[in-house]
Amino acid sequence: MFLGLGWVSNVSKCTFIIILIIFTAVISHGAEVAITIDDFNLSNSIGMEPLKRNSEILSVLKKNQIKAIGFVTTKYLNDPKALNAVKAWSSAGHIVGNHTENHWKYNDKTLHEFSADILVADKKLQQFPTFQKIFRFPYLKEGDSVEKRDGMRDFLKDNDYTNGHVSIDASDWYVNMRLIEKIKKGDKVDYEKYRDFYLKHMWDRSDYYSKLAQKTLGKDIKHTVLLHHNLTTALFLDDLIKMYKQKGWKVIYAEEAFKDGVYKRTPKNIPAGESILWAIAKEKGDSSLRYPAEDSIYEKDEMDRLGL
Ligand SMILES: [Zn+2]
């Protein structure tokens, strides 16, 4: 009898320990991420009508009860389709942020030219009820000299803007570009293969930046993942959110993510920019970083090999 009870108690202890291990694993690996979508160029109708693309993205966000942020490049608003898309985006309660009028690379422009371009966009974005003064640099390039870097930081501050940093940078745009090329060629498209590659790539980069946060800051952060208003987002966003959840990650509101103190950091690198985590790690002298942090060159060979 006594032995029997001892056996039960050991089983209970084991069960408790196993539950504790699983619980700890979920807690420690369960990062948080917000969806951020850039550009809003609705001129490309290959693969899906642009407004259908927009409604697909919005319905996935609604289904998953997520509020995202869209960084709009305002030259695209000359196209009524893009204007309607951003209106729908704002009506659905998603934040609208500033991504300049012309989508210039800051490194190619002067501080004066670039800041004027931000103000043109600012004026055009005022019409959207959910517009907030959050700014994202095109190509995540934040200046190639101390004067330009700090000049822009002062400019944003003086105009009540915050930097809409990316923490998880990726090359969804490249996967999208390859898919569009394939459709254009008239070849038979195996969408499942593109989806699998896309999800693998997005997880690879998400996991990398989550680990970079832990290595650099000693803890994980509330992430912001960079996507674009394109075909791959319309086709695979639901699968991407599912994947994050399966990995134990929580998908959170963009507004919530930007409250993380990491987005207020101002790393002093030249050239400035890339993912905020990359930039902080760079400033700390991490020698394992590649530059640019993300680009098509890193994905090309594998996509060639897979015939994508
Ligand atoms: Zn962009």
C-alpha cells in the first residue's frame, strides 16, 4: 500500500515536472510580433486584382483579430485603387503611417530633400482617420553620414514623429518578385512550393532576430515584422500568422509593439539603419552580422535550385 502510494506520488511529480518544462518552454520561446505592411503600390494586377489583394489582407487581419500598421508611400495615392485601399485600411481600424512621398533611398538624397518629401506625405496622409505620426525609412536606410543621421532624428522629433522601426527584416518582396516573374512567363505555378519557401524564409528570419534580441539585449522584445502590400502577403498572410501561433508566438497589435522601449533607441552606426536589432548589435560590435542585413542575394540560389 505504502509502496503503491509512493509510486503514484512519483508519477505525479514526474507529470508536474514535465508540465513545468513544457510551460517554461512555451513562455521562454513565445515571442510577440506585430504585422507591418509597407508601400501600398496597387499598380500591379498580376496574380490577383489589387483591390482583391487588399480585401484579402484585410479579411485575414479581421479573422485573426489583429490591428496592423500600413506604411504608405503617398505617390501611389494618385491611383484611385491605392487611395481606396488605404481608406478601407483606415476604416478597418489599422494604423496608417508615413513612408515618404517618393520612396527615395535617403542615402541618395540630402537631408533637405528627404525631409521635404516626408512633409509632402504627411499632408496627404492627414485625410485618414487612423493616421499616426510614425515614420518608416524606405529600404530601412537612415543616413550615410553623422549629419544626415542626426539631422533626420532631430527633424522627426521636431515634427512629433517616431521611427517605425522594423525588428524582423526579411525578403518577402523578393519571393513576391520571383512569383510574379513566374506567372508572367506563363509557366504552371506551384503555389504550395512558393508558400512553403515563403514560410520557411519568414520563420528563419523571425527566429534569427528573436535570438539576436536575446543575445544583444538579454531578453526578447515585442517584434515588428516587415511585409509589403503584395501578392505573397495576400496569398500567405493567414499561413504566416498560423505558423507564428504554432511556434508559440503571439501576434499582437502594432500599437502595442511600438510601446516597447527598444524602438526609442538611437544606435550610432554609419551607415545608419537596417533592423533596429541589427543596428543595436552592430553598435555593440557584434562581428557576426552581415550587410546588408537582408537582400535577394541570400535567397537567390535556393530559389533557383527549387525552380521557384
Ligand atoms: Zn518601402
